[in-house]
Amino acid sequence: MSAVSCEFDGVAEVKGPMDRQALAGIPAKRGLVLLESSGGLPVALLSAADIRSLVGGRLGQKPEGQSKRSADLSAVTAKIRWKLADSPFETDLEYLELAGRLWPGQVARHVAWKPAWFVHVDPRGELPRFAAERSAFDRPGRYIGPFIGRASADRFVQSVNDAFSLCRRASCLSGAASGRCAYGQMGKCLLVCDGGISIGDYGREVARAADFAAGNRQNLTVELKAAMKAHSGNRRFEQAAQVKARLECLGRLDQPEWQHARDYSDFRFISIQKAGRPSRRTAFICAGYSVRRAGPLDWPAQKMQLEQLLAEARAVNLPAGPPDEIGLLKLALVCRYLFMGAKSRGIFVRVGLETAADEFIAAVEQQTAKSDGDSVIM
């Protein structure tokens, strides 16, 4: 406990159920509460929109006959510590970091979210195929995502397979299939199972599909549109119709539920969260499984501040190697907020090495208007 006690903003002794006078010294603000036993061991780490209200519910005196909505922990709690946080995202991040120090190796048992869903593909592997998984990022190949859940990731895989006529069965790729599969009989796969394409050429087609699925859409789209135009100009209308149908199939990958599906190497976001004062915001840089604070922002923000924030984010490299338990859960936390409603998540803007300042500022302006109706004054 001594390793984390200095990270809290306040502390109070607990001697039985707390009365109003004792609770008055506890801030009625958002943050974390650590309940500590007489032996200095953690009893519980709790997040709260109102610290005083939470402590009152868990440790306060209850009028006789009033039902208790939560367990009374006053008998096993000797001390409480609290740490203030401004936004729900900051509260969850602080919770995760503190839980990692309190319960190393067991953090997943103490958080409400699980590792995020990605789609893995290794075009050079023995079985080059797309598959949804809760990723550990410890295998060769590419990871594309995130997705809101397993079902969404599976639908994405199915759409990629349909758009590129890829094999759906591992047995077809391993050579264990006996003859042409059902998809091959319908003309909906590249016929690895029947010798229609070599496994090497098939892997190259999978790599092309992975590029498209990860967001690199322009080259193939331009190529197909040109082919459709050429077919039509030469009165090959059946071929033009086939190309048009494929373009429509590829277009399904642009559905809103897959708006964040990109290569993991491009997982770099700037988050701007509300701070304690209306005139301030807190910025975070999220790069892969690294999440760090980038300092306070004046609000409304000045153009120079946002340009500096963007430059700082572009200079951050994704951490090397697979993430540890905390890293996986930090990445999952960011993914969790990406799929929240605008008013709950704060601002999250994906940035890349080529993101222009005006583009970033426009995205911040747009999301600010959606989340709370305010305007960013430059």
C-alpha cells in the first residue's frame, strides 16, 4: 500500500459507520475511492461520479429500517483514500493504473471491460485467412480493428471474404479438402481447394484484401471503376455488371459499425476530455496500448495549442512488442470509448503521420459540437 498511498489526494480514518460530519470532509466530486483495512490491505477500489455519495452509501450510517442498496463495508474498513478525476475516461484510466499497482497480474478481475476485438490475418502464413479474435498482438501478420464485439468482427470477416472471393474453410487452404467446396461450386471462391490458384498467389490476394480492409481503398476502387467504364465502352455489359456488383460488395465495408477498422499500426488517437473548470480540458495521446496525458488545454482552444498537440502525437511511436496485461486493458479502454455515444466519450480523433493541422482542428470542432454543442474558437 505504501507504493500507491502517495498517489491519492486525500485520506480519512474510518471508525464505524460515518455520520454527516465525517462525510462533509470528503469531496463531492468525480474520482476514485480506495477502502483500506486495518492491516493496510486494499478492501475495494471504486470509481464514483460523486465520491462523497459513494462513501456514504458504502460506509455511512443508515436510518433504521432503510434498505441497503450495497454492502456495508464500514466494519472492515479502517481508512479511505480518494483521488480526484475530471472525466469518465480519466477516471477509468486512473482506476486501471491503480488496480495494476494494487493487484499485479490480476487486474482483469477488477475492471469492467475485456480485451478488444480485432481481425487477424497473416498473408504469408500457412493458412492465410481472416479471423476475429481478442488480440494479444503476439503473432506475425496484421491486426485490423477495433470492433465493438465478436459479432461485428465476424460480419466484417464475412464481408471481406465475399468481396474478394476468399476461402471460408481452413481445410481448403491446408490441402485437406476433397474436391471443390460448396463456395467453389457456386463460383464464390478462388478455388484453392481445386487447384484454381496456388497457395502463393492466394496469399498475395489475401494481402491485397488486407490492405483494402485496413482502409487503403482508393487504388482498387479506381482500378475497378476504370475497368467497369472500359467494359461498358466496349459494350461488354455483362462484365461491367460483374465489376459493378463487386464495387457494391466492397462498399459494404464502409458501414458505420466498422468506421474504426484500420491497421493496428495506425492506432493513434488524440483524446480531449473535460477538466474541472469549464475553461480547461485535458489531452491524452493514445498510441497502440500506450495511453499518456499530454497536458492541459485552454478551452476554447487556441489554434497553436492544437497544432502543438498534433505534432506531439505524430512524434509518438507505437510501443514495440506485444502488450502486457495492463497494456491490453488500456487499449481495450480506448476502444470501449470509441464506440460510446458522442456525449459520453469526449473527443477522440484518429491522427496519422500525414494528418494536416487544419484537418485535425476541423475534426475537433465537429466532435465538440456533437458532444456538448460548444464551439472551438481559434
